[in-house]
Amino acid sequence: MVDFQLSEEQQMIRDTIGAFARDEIRPAARLADESGKILPELTEKIWQLGLVRGAIPETYGGDGGERSAVTGAVVAEELGYGDLSIGLHALAPRLLAYPVLEMGTAEQKAAYLKRFTAPTFVPATAALMEPRWDFDLTELVTGARPEGSAFVLNGHKCVVPLAAEAEAILVYAKNGSGSGFEGVDAFVVTRDNPGLKINEREQNMGLKGLATYEIALDQCRVSADARLGADKGIDFSRLMSEARVAFSAMAVGVMRAAFDYARDYAKERKAFGVPIATKQAIAFMLADMAIEIDSARLLMWEAAARLDKGHDALRESYLAKNYVAASALRVTDNAVQVLGGHGYIREHPVEMWLRNARAMTALDGVATV
Amino acid sequence: MIDFELEPQVVSRLRMYHAVAENMMRPISREYDEREHEDPWQFFETMWQAQSLNDVGPAARSTGGESQAGPKLRNLNTVITTEELCWGDVGLFLATPNSGLGGAAVMAAGTPEQKARFLKRFGEGKPKWGAMAITEPACGSDSAAVTTSATRDGDDWLINGTKIFCTAGHRAVDKSEGFVVVWATVDKSAGRAGIKPFVVEHGTPGMQVTRLEQKLGIRASDTAAIIFDNCRVPASNLLGSAEVKQEGGFKDVMATFDATRPIVAAMAIGVGRAALDFVRNFLKEQNVAVRYGISPRRLGVVERDFMEMEVQLQAARLLTWRAAWMMDMGQRNNLEASMAKAKAGLVVTQITQKAVELLGPLGYSRKLLVEKWMRDAKINDIFEGTQQINMLIVARRILGYGNKELN
């Protein structure tokens, strides 16, 4: 039945993570952006929330919580409301843990999941994007070649979060003859693999708190059991749908942060003797931002709810993500505009949110539910 | 639990509405666009006979019948069926005989006795229309500025003034045994609080339809100008209380809008979907693929445009469903109704214009309905609160301002 309300549990999660984002993450956002580093104490504090451990079955030492794309989206939105870089950093281990949880064999689950129930942050990640302007999820260039019972990976990947410290990287590569989302496999590559080279840290316009890297796979040999799902492989389309929902949810959080800030500023800031929010030119921008945020969230939730029902959500997640990408730019840009000159200086966070929102249109698949 | 999927029984019920839209509205859609001010009586009679189909639009609220989708989500049911019928033809939808906005006003402001007295007629006899008259030549969006007056004369009220843009006004008062709800001030010094709704019955002396507007679109729907010249109505026709309170009175108009804006948004969405479906089928015939999932940078211009139309329409639809659902849950939806109306009115205007553009000379030709949908769509961005009025309401609500701070 049609329902626009989160469950009581989801509301509780939203409130808890939202309060944490406001009190702990937001105050750390500017420092992370300027220094390029996220304080280890904060990383550990977020880890304690159990956002990665939560959905891991009790068999492997996790909390055995129900895994839901909608609940994941609620969490991601709140983290994004705090800070996109810190949120992505905190959830990076999921990039490996969740595909294993969802599509790994029993042996793979046993081998990898327990690690993520450790009491301190476990850096792990995935490598998906490739350094080409026409990078396309459905046409990966990085390839896996079977050799005996092993696979040999070759190619270049970029925007790999935490690659330098990650214990293992889930590498997506073309394997076999399938086209589009078919024929893509994921391989667990551990950091000691001699065929894995991690290049210098990337310098991006936004997401500056998040350490991302370009990596090279040069005759990178992995054993057959590194192939996720073994002979069955993975449902790449579904994984990407989940990633799009999660990334969209985070961007909705960024939009909300920018909107809240601009609204409060406009009610305080006076021009011609009255708060600028009392002028339609400003008030209508804010109204438009509010409508875009709700539109974006509803589209994103629709895709998430479909995933939770086990339906295909390729189209919905794709359209939602593209919508969110455009509206996140519009909303954060308007926030800068509402603050005028003050929006352009780094004393206020809105310029940072504009830079971070830009990531939505440039990056694909750097988050997972 | 977040869920935006309609239940199977709702979907199968929608098929019935779709059949009406496809088989009864589409075939005469062009004809009654060209023959403005003429009446498709056969269509009217059929719609009137099909009582179950009258359970849509503002009529659903006013007849008080329970919808088959269950009483819990009856407003949601109204917007989805409205979309379905307006996919057929929004002008004919507006022209369909029912209690209309007049009925909505009776429901919002009338006493139980008045509801029974005025609305009974819509379940029996010949086709009838209910209309509402609020706009005047010198006031539209600023509906608190109405100058039409009602003065007490013994047991009656005497109404004087000119109303325009009254949807179905002609059919309500001249072509059927319907009525028009007229908003008039009983005390100019009281401002908004002095504005009261009066039911004026068909054929009442002193009420005259003086002209029918010639419009850009929705030409099957009549839009009347009505002059009231010492028009005498009994005191019992004043809806609700005659007392001029600080609160109330005009607030009833606003309550009407909170209920009708999601419906107008749904009307827009129906028109938008007609255009979207047409373009989708057209692209299929032309072997133009719409590739979901590939890098947005590799999309062609046409598929990118199509996807934008599609997602904007869905955003408007979800906002609209939410506004209706909130009413079903008994929640105040003033903000959300205006969000839905503002978004739907705007994006459907853009979607239908884009459809004309994508089809080139075919889109501009009156051989196809696409150009008509573009003309029909525009009204949804204007009536029941223009785009700008709805943005103003949204702005006030998100800023916590009243009409003094933000005007």
C-alpha cells in the first residue's frame, strides 16, 4: 500500500544519525576539506555506530540487522547532511563488505565478513571508475583474463577511496563476452598483490577530505576464489542500482544542508532594513530549493523501495541519480547565491557544498547502500 | 514503510478509467477542441450514467461515496483516477457533469443539512454541474480583495457584482439544474473574514452569464463571466455561519484549495503523461533507443530530453501523491499541496512544450494531439493558484512567515 512515512525504527535511526551528523560530523567538515584528512578519532566514533557491522549476520559476528535500501538511504542522507567526504570515508568499507554479503559464496562470506566486525575501523574499498572522459559502467575497459583456474586483471581505475590504506579492494572488471551490465565481475584484490599499484593521491575540486587514488592493475593475478559469487558471478546491474540510490541519498543530505544554511542566513541577513528572506527574489529561490529536495528524496526513495521489494530498479535508480545530480548542483549553487559574496568565501560552508555536489555528475558508483 | 507502488486491485480499477479515457475521450478530443462552447451531450450522458465513474475529482469529496480503493486512501485514489482521465482529455474532464468546485466549497464550508440539500441532485436525474465563482475582473490571485457584495434584506441576501473565469458556470446555471457558489463580502471593513460563500441556484433572477471566454486550451470546458444584479438568495443558502469572525470564513476558501490543488496537479500530470506516452511510442517506432544505465555523458540529445521529461513527471507525481496521502492521513498538507501544484504545473508545461519540439513539424500540426496537450497543459500552471502564488505559499511555510512578512 502506498505509504510516505518511514517506519518508527527508521525514524529513530534518522534521528540518531542526524544528531550525530550535526554534532560530530559537521563541525569536522571544514577541517577535513582544508587538510585533506579526517581525524582518526572521528572515524572510530562513526565506526562505533555500527553502520558497517549492523547488517552483517550474527554468524559472522555482526549485529544481523535487516538490510534495507530505504534504511540505508535514510542513514546516507543524514551522513551527507553532516559531510559528504566524511560520510563516504565512513562507508567505504561497505564497498567491499556489502557486495560480499549480498553476492558472495558461503566461503567468501566466511573469509571476509568477520573482519568487518572488528572494534576499530577496517579500511576497505572498491575500484570501479576508470580515468576516461567517456567512462561508462556498461563498458568497462579493465579486463579479467582466465588463466588456468586463476584470473589476470589489467587496467586502470580512478577515484578509489582509501586505496592506500585498504586491506582489500573489490575490483570490477570485464570478464567474458557479455555486453552492458552482463559480463562484469568483481574480484577481491588484497593489498599485498604484486600486480596492484597504488598511485599518488588524487587532487579533486571537492570531496577533499576523502582520500582517493588512481590504481593500476598490471598482470594482477588472483585465484579463482577471488571472483565474487564464484561461477555465478554478480548481479552488477543491481549493485549499481544500490550504489546510485546510496550516492543520491547522500547528495540529498548535502542539498538539505545547503538549504537549511541559506534559509537561516536569509532570515538573519538584512538589506534595505529587512531580512532578505522577506524579498520574493530570495524567498522563491528557497521555495524552489525546498521543492527540489523533496522531489529528489521521493524519487530516490522510490528506487530504494523497489530494491527492498526485490524488484529491478535500474531505470528508477538511474533516473533518480541523474535528477539528484542536477538538482544538487542547482540547490547548492542557489545557496551560494543567497549568501552572495559571503557564499563565495570559505568562512561559510556553502561553497564547499557546491564543490561536493559537483561530484554527483562527475562520479558514478563510489558509494554503496 | 516507504512504498510508492499501487496495489493490484487499484491498478486493475485504473484500467477501467483508462478505457474511458481512451475510448470515450480521445475520439472526441480534437472535435471539442475545435468546436469551442459546444456540448458533447452523449459523452455527458454516459459519464452521468456511470455513477461509479463520477467518483472522481472534487465530486468524490462532495458525494460522500466510498471509493472501492478503500476509504483510507480516498484522496490518493482521486488523484490517480484524475490523472488517468486527464490522460484522455483534460478539457472534457473539466466539462464532465458533477458537483465540481461548487461541491467542494459546499463540502468545505456547509452544514450537514446544506450538504444534503445541495449535493443530493448529483446522484439523480439529468446531468448537472456545480461551479464556483471567486475571481473578479480586478482580482484573481488576491482573492481576499473581492468586491462582490452581499447585503441582508429581510430573510434574504442581495448579491451584487461581477465574477469571471467561472469553470462550468454556464452549464451549471443555464444548461442544468445546478448551482454556483459565489464568494461575496458581507462586511468590507472586515477584510477576509467578511467574505462568505453563497449557493446561487440555476435560474435565479438577477444572475446572468454574460460571456464565455475563448481560450488557449481546455476548450471543451466552459469558462463563464457572470453578473449578479440584486440577485436574491435565501439566508439558508449562505454556507456555514453568517457571523464575521476574526478567523474562519475566508479560511474555508483556503481549505478548499488544499484539497483541490493536488487534483489540479494530477490533471497536469495526466496531460503530461499523454505527451510522454506519445513521444515514447514515437521513438520506439523510429527505433530511437532510450538507454537507461549508460553514462549520462554518452546519451543522445533526444534520449536525454526524454528521460528528463520522464523523471520530472515522476517527481511531480510523487509530490502530488504525497499531498493527497497526507489528507488521507488527516495531516495538514498546505505546504505539500502547493509544492505539488507548483511543480506539476511548471514541469508539465515544459514537458508538453518539449514534446512539440521533439516531434518537429509533426508536433506543431493539428493532425496530432500533441500541440493541443501543450495548450491544455498551460492552464494547470495558472488556475487554482498560479505557479507564483503556490511558490509564495511554499516560501511562507518554509520560512515561517505570514502574509505580512512575505507578500
